[in-house]
Amino acid sequence: MAKTKYHISLSDEEKSKLQQIVDEGTAHQKTILRAKVLLMSDSNQHTVLEMAEALGTTHTTVQTIRTEYAKNGLEAAIDRKKRTVSTTTRRINDSVIGEILKLLEETPPKGRKHWSLRLLCEESVERGLIDHISPATMRSVLKRFNIELK
């Protein structure tokens, strides 16, 4: 059974903001659910399981929302988490693509009639153009230049 770990006490300003989100109904459905959970939690008259059942969600969701509010405040509890964008550089930059295109102009290795995606990947790694590249990635690189392998 889910026990109440955090006791939620909303200010009048927070209550009015949450009530506005619920009343308008134009926000994302999950945002409205989070607002309803916090409003129900404020009165401390319902258990976590009762709230979950009344709102059609799980006790884990209710507890997560309450925990997020207690630890990080109202905005963190009702808004969706922002995705962090990776700051790593692209492994396949323009110079690598240029080298791959030059490689395509060369004749295939002995015993091969034409370049295959897998062979092109292996040769790119052997020549040190890139650490690793999958055939699917190689296909998308070639597709940008309207190059199809036989």
C-alpha cells in the first residue's frame, strides 16, 4: 500500500494557478492530471490510492508528482521535463563524407565487382576515416547525395 510520504500545502497563488489549468482544459492532458493530483493532495483528505483511483492513474504516478512538488516546486511538478540536447560533435562531418565519396570513385577491392554498404563501412573503418559506422548510417549518408549502390 502506498503511504503518504510528503504532505502538500499549496499557497493561494499556487491553488489558483492549478485551478486555472484544470478549468481551462487547454494544457497538455498530463499537465492537467498533475494539476489535479496537486489540488487533491493539498486537502490531505485523500490517500494516494484514493487519488489514483479517482483520477484514473496509478499510485506511483501520484506519488511521483507529489515528490517532485516537494523537492523541486510547482513548476517542476506540472511541467514536462525538458530534453537535454547532446553537445557532442557529429562523428560524420563533411570531411568524412568527402572521403567516403572519394572512396566510392575508387575501384572496389580485389574480388569484388562493386561497393556494398557493408564493404564501404568496413573500408572506411580500415582507412581510419571513422571509428565505426553502420550500414544503415552509410545508407543515409549516401542518400543525401542521391547515391544508390548496386
